[in-house]
Amino acid sequence: MAAKNETILFTISFKILTFLNKLTNFGVQRILKAMKTNHIEITGNILVYIASQVQPLYITKLLKLIYLIDEHSVSKTGVPITWLDYKAWQFGPVPPFLFNDVSFNNLHYFSPFISVTYEETNGIKELRIKTQAHFDEGIFSINQLKIIESVIKTFKNFSTSKLIEYLHKEGSLWHTIVKERNLEERFLYN
């Protein structure tokens, strides 16, 4: 009887391992890798993708596009891709962590992914973003890649002012937060 139970147990264990192996072939490895990858690498790779698809790319447009990727991800899946925190600033939603790392041409966290240079356009100094690395799509799930690609395809040709206008329209998340928190007056004096 003991030998029969061992055979049944072995058969069940073998079937479970076979099933898990099949799951691995269907993307579980990719999902586990994405879950383990740190958020700097995820955000950095999104920056690389944006910088490779949108040229020239300046900081304000970059910040708007990364926000739109997270906003679309939340609306489709319930969770953001980057897990950046956003603040409702005068010209729209901004992730201060990313803004601070990129804005002062003092890249610390994202230097392996992008470079920043000052360029003067029509008398205005702007920070231009360029890619420093190759996009690693393997750290994203298929759904995340679809969201990233869709947002860039939809908004890459919007000017920065059109993106700001889009994000400020009545009913947008930014507009709702500004109204709820009575931020309009504060923005008038900045």
C-alpha cells in the first residue's frame, strides 16, 4: 500500500511540475521578473522608450507623458506602472521625485537611462532629454507594453501646450483635484 501511495504522490507531483513548467512558457517568468524589478528600472526604461519615440523631447512633455502612462494604467488595470507619486502643480500633474532628479541637470537615479542637456529655443532655455540606453521590454508585462505604446502613439505629436491643455480640461483628474483642494487661488499668485 505504501508503494502505491508513493507512486500516486509522485504522479501528482510530476503533474504539478509539468503544469508549472507550462505556465512558465506562457509568461509567468515575465510577470515574476516585472514584479521583482525595482521601480527605478521600470521608470527609467519608460523614459528610454519615450525619449526614443518622441524627438525632440523636453522635460515638461516628458513629465506629462509619464503621467498619462500611469493614469491610463490605473484606469485599465487599477494600478500605475511606475508607482511615482504625483502632485497637482500649476501646469499639471508632476512626479516630484522624477522632476527633481531630471530638472537640475543633476541626474542621479536615472543617469543610466537618459541624459539631459540645456538647449535654448526662441530665447527660452529648456532641458532636452535623450536616451542613454536601450529599452528593455522584458521587464514589462504585455498589458503594460500595450498601455505604454498606446499612450505614446496617441500623444507623441501633441505639443507641450496641447498636453497641458488636455490634462487641464474640465473633468480631468488634475482639474478635479485642483477644484476639490481649492488650488486655483494659489496658482494665480505663482
